[in-house]
Amino acid sequence: MWFRILGMLCLPLFVYCDVLKERLYEKLDFSENERAKVLILDKQMQILKVISVQKGQKELKLNLQDSDELFVTFVENPKNAPLAKDSKYLKNFANIETKEAPQEEVKNVSLEEGVSRYEARFERNRFFGDFLGFEPYRFNYFLPASISFNKEQGQTKRTEAKFQISIKKMLIDDLFFKDLDLYFAYTQQSLWQLYDNEHSRPFRESNYEPALFLSYPLEQYNVFFDRVNFGYVHQSNGGDLLKSRSWERLFVEGIYGYENFALGLKAWYRIKEDANKDDNPDILDYMGYGELNLAYGIDKHLFTLTLRNNLKSDNRGAFMLDYSYPIYKNLYLYVQYFNGYGESLADYNRSIERVGVGFLFAR
């Protein structure tokens, strides 16, 4: 049995500062009779339970399952008491007892029944986004070994590094009406000739993708999807006139989650450009008009699949399969296989096959 008591707030980087504390108090609503709140988190920093501690309560007992690693965080009501500066004070506040708990007791520190892994991840990321200022959008990864089976544009070494940075930030919550939130997102994917010493290890291609979109939950409606996102996205490679690639789209995306399964179905409409300035007029013939994303978790293993197709007789599209497994806290072993068109804008009209191995940062 593993559990840890942290002084103020559990974060992936265990950050402790006054700014985070102030934002935490804004997030947690304390009543006058509350002395503190107890947050129970798993090792992925997913909040399993928030427990209220009332005034006059001298002892708190938690029956924790014997096989889990848990983080227990105490947050005092700022109206009633000074902030605790270390975990010794907090240990005196609560008596934590670990034992084999009956199944009905274990339910108190587990996910609510019917909450899918996708919903739990969404809420966890949103919670921490309030403190860090941003949250993960797509996967963030680094593949030091990404091997291409066919030579790509500007590629001197078939083994190169590939990485992706993807974050989002809620700009306005409850825009126009309750639960309609406005987000800004930014994704950057780069292909780096890390092993080309002769040419000073150049970046072969980088794609930049800012997006602005609205997100709205659909649980209260009798529809298939749990959430819908719709908005605008721009993608470009920042190249010069001869190598420039860019396009703009409006998109709508429905997301469904059930237990360890998640599905995302996205459709897009390309915003037309001046024919004389269009860098890639036939890009829809290769990228298609949408994509399907599937994810399934088995114990600690997570498999994700992305499919695209132009829905024409030539059947151009793409297939990407990802696998990840935790190796330390929020660090995961990550394997990625891609086959098809549109891996990068430079090669959007070339069929590419590649496999990469590296690390995923949070999922």
C-alpha cells in the first residue's frame, strides 16, 4: 500500500506557490462550517474524491485499498485557519488508516459509477488547467527514434526525431449560456534530423496549428455524443514561397466515452482561398473531410487509433496506431505507427509509412 501526504496541492510537478493556492480557493467552495477539504488523487493526479471536514471534527479515517498508490491532499478553509506549511501539521489533523477495505468502502475513493475514462481525463485536465494556466490538448510526446520506410522530402537520414507539443487554454467559461466554454489550442509537430551531423541536425519540417473553438457537454440531451466541439483551425508549416503549405478549416467534433472506451468523430470544411495563392489546392483529396479517433484502455495499457479517408474511389487516407504504457508517474512508453497521407504538410500528397518509439507526457 502506498499513500503520500502533500503539504498543499498535488500537481504533476508538485508545484507549491501562493498563486496556485489562491486559485485553488477560487475553485473549491468552502461553507462556513467547513474546516477543510481532503482531496484523494491517484498517481496520474486524477481526483478520485473530495471529502468535507466540518468544524469540531478532530479525526478523519480513510480506508484505502491495499494495492493502490494514492495522494492525500489537505486544503484548509482560509476563512477559519492559517495555511499549513508542511505535512507534519497535516498528519496531526488526520488519522490515516490503511487496510484491506471491503468493496463498499473502496467505492468511496473510486470513480463514480458510469464515469468514462475520457470524462475523468477531461475533468482532471480542466481542474489542473485552472492552476497551470493551460492543459493538454492532444498527445504531447517525444520520439527519439522515428524511422521512415520511404524517403521523405528533405530527409537525409531515415531515422529522425519526432515530437509534438499540444496545449489548450479556456478563455471564457459559460459564454452566452451555461457550460458553453471558449478554448484556444495550439499544436506543434516537428520532424528533426537529429542524427544528421553533417548538416547540423536541421529541423526538416514543423507544422503549426492554432485553433479557436467552443465546447459544450451533451449529457443532459438524449443523443449519442457526450460532448461537442466546433470552431476554427489554421495549419501551416511556416515555409517560404516555394515550400509554403497552409490551409484553414471550420470543424465540428462529437466525443463519446463509455468506461475505458472513447470515440471522437470530426468533420471539417475547408475555407476557400484565392486560387492564385493556394499552396495546396488538392489537399482535401489526400486529407479527406474528417477523421475518426478511437481509444481503449486495458489496465494500464492504452491503444488509440486515428483513421482518415477521402471517401473517393482512389481511397486515399491515413491510419495511425498508438500504444502507451506508464513507466513513471506521468511518463509513458510510447509507440506510434503511421501509414498514409498527411503526416506532415510537406508530404501531404505522398504516402508515408513510419514507426517511432519514445515517451508520452501525460495522457
